[in-house]
Amino acid sequence: MFFRLFFQCMPWTWYIAVDFQLFAIAPLIVVALYVVWQAGVALCAVGVLAAVVAAGVISKVMGLPPSLVGFGSTDVSAFDQDLTIKYFTSYLITTYCRAAPYFIGILAAFFLRDPAAVRKLGFFAVICGWFVALLSIAVVVFGLVPGFNGYPLSVDAAAAFNSLSHVAWAVALAWIAYSCMTGAVKGVDRVLGWSMWRPLSTISYSVYLISPIIICIYYLSREETIRFSHWNTLVVFGGNLVISFVLGYVVYIFIEAPVRSLVQLLMRRPTARKYSVNDDSKI
């Protein structure tokens, strides 16, 4: 947030800067939602629209690809380092291009704050909602497959993908949250509400910080080229994942958890001690 990207020792922490800036303006939107909810909805809609327009215009003007690896916007299949740096610094890590999911999340949390009062939809509406949500997720995840197989996206298509993919993903997740909280799909609710996810989510931030270091150590320590295969990729992914969670747990126990407890202790409001008539401690 306060340092140039190329002077950071952990560049992947750009997310913390974006999250902090959006967190700083969130109270204004939350207050507006509780005072005049229409005004809060309007502020969120303006924020989403501004982020969509900013991402699309920047992507179009700069000719950015739809992904960090550079596929999709040019006829050159080789890795374009300059284009990748532009994509990263001008689009990927900028708050104004990443704000749309945050505003959508605020709206979803506001309207789902009381699950018992949320209106339930009919069976046909639920089916249509899940179809649209799963289709949106599939397009975001697999929509760039043609770019990796010799059919790159045009600049206009890449701009559309960059501006709308985050919105589609956030709306799909909001729908899944709504479906689970209203009991529309109890099977999905049981899976996502499984108690084993809680400890994993607790250390997820530490894993996020430590995993790129593990990946870099693995690849930069190799003395020969890597022969690609799906099995080899799966094994490497699994190994990095397990090591990252183990070391992330260590970081959480020795750093994150003590700091969190210290912050909670410092922010705890002092309470006046109440004495009873028979309390001898005041003598």
C-alpha cells in the first residue's frame, strides 16, 4: 500500500492494501444501509458500476490480456513480460478495479443478516438461480481455455472478461450463500457448513502468506527443466498444499494467534469492579 510494487519483498500482499482501503470506506456504506437502505444500495451500485467501467476502459486502452500469463489478447503465444507487468500493476492490484465484489458482498451480507426473515423463492426460481450461478462460475474458470489452445481472445473480449468476471463470480457466491442460508439446498449447506472447514479457514491467512514462498523455493531450487504432465502437476500441487498448511499452522500459532489475542486484549473495554457487602478485598 505504501511501497512501490517492485520494492516489496512479498508482492502478493497487494491484496492487504486493497482490502484495507475498501474496509476504510465500508462503514460509510453500512451506515447508509441502516439509515436509508435505498441510499446504501445506490452507493454500492455506483461502486460496482465504477469498478466495471474502470476495468473495461483500462483493459481496452492498454490492450491487456484476460489473465496474468498473457494469453488471449495478442497473436503471440510466447510469454509477454511487459504486457504481464502492465496487467498486474494497472489492473490486477488496483482497488478501483477490484472493488465490485466487495460492494456486492456488503449488499449480500446486509440483506442476509437475518436468514429467518429472508424471502424464500420457489423451486423453479431456485433451479434457474443455480443454473445461472454455476454457468457464471464455469465461464470465469474455463472461459479462457481457448486462449491456451491457439484461439486467443480479442482485445474487446478480453476487456469484457476483465470487467465482468469479478462481478459474475461475486454474484454467484452471493447466490450460493442465499441458497444455503434459506435451506434451498440442504446438501450443499451440509458440505459448506462442515465443521472441518473452520480450522482450515482459521489458518487460511497464514497459508496465503506462506504458500508463495514454498512454491518459489520448490521451483527455484530445481537444477533441471520440468517435464509437464497432469500427474506431476497434481503431485506438486498436493505437496505444496500440505507443506503450506503445515507451515501456515506454525505461523498462526506463533505469530497470528498471539497478535490477535493481544489486539483483543488492548481493545477490550475496562469494566468497573463491583464490590459486594461481604467483599473483603476492599479492606
